[in-house]
Amino acid sequence: MVLKHFFVAITAVVVLIAAQLSSAADLPDFSSLASQSGPAVVNIGSERTVTTAGPDEFFGEMFRNLPPGLEKFFDQFGGMRGGKRPPSKQKSLGSGFLISSDGYIVTNNHVVADADVIRVTLDQNSGKSETFSAKLIGADAETDLALLKIDTPKALPFLAFGNSDALKVGEWLLAIGNPFGLDHTVTAGILSAKNRNIHAGPFDNFLQTDASINPGNSGGPLLNMAGQVIGINTAIIASGQGIGFAIPSNMAAKIIEQIKSGKKISRGWIGVAIQDVDENTAKALGLKEAKGALVGNVMDGEPAAQAGMKDGDIILAVDGNDIEDSSALLRAIADKTPGSRTVVTVWRDGKKHDVTITLGERKSSQTADRGEKNGKKDDGLLGISVRPLKDEERRAAKIEKNEGLYVVSVTPDKPAAEADLRPGDIILKANQKSVNSAAALSKIVEEEGSKRGAILLQISRHGETYFRTLTLGK
């Protein structure tokens, strides 16, 4: 009897071990993928010069006309010559990957934005690393993509883009990058979800993965098991774990090709203010499902108005492709060529109607054309070019209707540049007064700034609010 129990126990152990070995055998081996793809992944370091406000800019007269001893103290330890700290170098680390043997590299725009110097380090299987100065070929801020170029006489390893649309939730993925400066770190996970909108930009359509993504991974590749780039690692949720986001390769490849060929990034535009359709709206208008994009306002003179679209229309499809929400509509229209004709299916008066629209061109605050910024420079008192906020930008930044000006460009060596204003900043107030037009800002500058010699701007940058004091009369 004892012997029988012994054999039963041995059999159970053998079965358990066999099950564990079988389970382990089902897990993918990433070693070959990592060794083959790793040499095409690069580390990126950038530097830019920043000037920050000194304490007297924030506290006004409190820090002016100080006794000599205190003034010397603040000059030495506060760095407030003329109300500003001395210019300093701000460094940034990120990742990227080669897409051609002659040195073209893809990364995130935010890794290299406004950089004075960009350095790329290659670490190939030989164990030796090489560092090159990189040239910014172009960037698209709205999708957070940038293209760099390094010059080297030898052919370099590179990665190819895959088809992100063909991905299925649950597929294995591999990320390679430079998190916290730890070069060529490899992490694995699965595709957690597709089509995520995290309000990072107007065309959010992120892939979500639980592969470990950390600061420094930005711009690095997210690979499928065939070694193809199906995403560019871009964002994380700081308070979460196992939640990373990547730009889909199908979106990125199209933008990168336009930048590489020297073309201006052009996107379709119909000229409507839109919002999502909730269940109550769908019920009130007789729709079976809460889908589509509700047109809140048709802008005068724009393509939608010319085609006869009306306020209150619900856009259900574009060229026969269903539209789930307002973000999907933005992407669908932007993906089309300005000047082309598109058929938009709308729900109006309880029926479907087809509206044929000749697309206009979406006006972007940035252009990908050879790394140059778009927008007419304003060489006036402030040295900035601004425009009113678009509805989608206002919603994303959670800004009220009566305030907000988008900074299109900043002229070097002018007050705005010296105060560290940057393209993409949103001016909320000038001298504590809300502004929503260039005329309103100019009026405050002329009436108050010129008289006092300075103007205080409240700005929003990446969701954070800052104050910047611009010294005028230079």
C-alpha cells in the first residue's frame, strides 16, 4: 500500500514537471530577435539652451533696489543679472532606430525639439559604440515624429516598418531603448489595446503595451515577432505600471516618408467643430448607437459649409468607412490629400445623407519641411507669431472659450525667446487679462507693456501653467 502511494506521488510530480516544461516551451524566445534588431537601435542625446526667470521677475519690486550685500548674494547664488538667470544647457535622453543603411533615423519630436546639438550613439554587436553628430531633417509636432540623419561611409543595419493595422490584441511585442540612460535595454510584453486616445495630440491613435516603457524609451521601436517596427514608443502613464503607448507604424511610415522626401506635411480639412456623440444625443436624434461625430459648428466659408453641411449633423462615415468618434473623424480627414473629393455620410432629420466635400488644407503650426518652422515671424515688441486656438486644441488643453493663443513661432534674440517662450506654448493671459486674439494681445502690449517696460504672460505648456515676464524696449 505504501509503495502504491509512493508511485502515485512520483507520477504526480512527473506530470507537474512535464506541464511546466510544456508551458515554458510555449513562451517565445526573444534572444534572436533582440540580437538581430538591437544593432539598428540608437541612443539619442540632445542639448538646448534655456533661459529661466530670476526671482525678481516673479516678485517685482521686492527684489529690486536691494542693499549691496543682498544684491551681491542674489547675483552669485540666484543668478539674477538683469532679472534672468544665466543661460543653461538642458539635456535630454531618448531612443531611435535606423530605417536605412545610409543613416536615416526615426525618433520622437519631443526628444530633439529645439535642440542645439543632437548626438546619436550606435552600439553594434562588436561591443564598441560610436557617436555621431546628427542633423534634423524634419519633424511633425502634431504626431510627435522626427527624422534625423548621420553620415558614415559604411552601411548600417536598419529596421523595416510592419503593418500595425494587422496587429491583434494579445500578440507578443519587444521594446528596445535607452530608459534612464541604460542603453539597449530590452523589454517584452503583449499588445494590450489599440486606438487609444490619451489626449496627447489631435491624431491620437496609440497602441498600448505592457512591455516596460520608461523615460528614455521615447523614440525607440516596438517590434513584432518578425522583427518589424509596428510602433514608436512615445508615452507612459507616470502613475501606472505596464501601461505604455506607441505611435502605430502605419501612421508613422507615411509621415516619415513625406519628411524624407522633403515634402511639406499636408492634411485634409473640412472646417467643422465636432464632439463625441453620447447615448442621450443618439437617443434624441433616433440613432441606434452612440457613434459618429456631432457637428457643433460649420465654419463660414470652409469646405464643409460650401458642400452644404449643417450644424447638428452627425458624421457617420467617410468614404464608406465608419466613424466611431470625433478623434476618428479628425484622423480620417487629415489622412486625405487637400484638394481631393471625399464623401461624408451624415445623419440629419432621421435619415442618412451623403455630402461630397472638396477638402481644404489643415493649417498646422509646424511643418516637416526640412526642419523649418512654419508661420510668419512677428518682429515686433514680443518677437512671436500667434494664432487663436483650434477647438480640438482647446478641448485637449481644457481651456475656456474666452482665452488662449497658440504660439506658432518665436524669433531668436527677442523678448519672447529670452523669456523661454516656445512654439506650442499657449498664452492664457497678458498682465492678468485673458487674450484670445492677436489684436487683444497687441493692445495690452502697446498700452501697458510699453509704458511699464515689461509684460507678464501666463502660459500653458504640456498641461502645466507657468508665468513668463518679457522685458520690452530691446
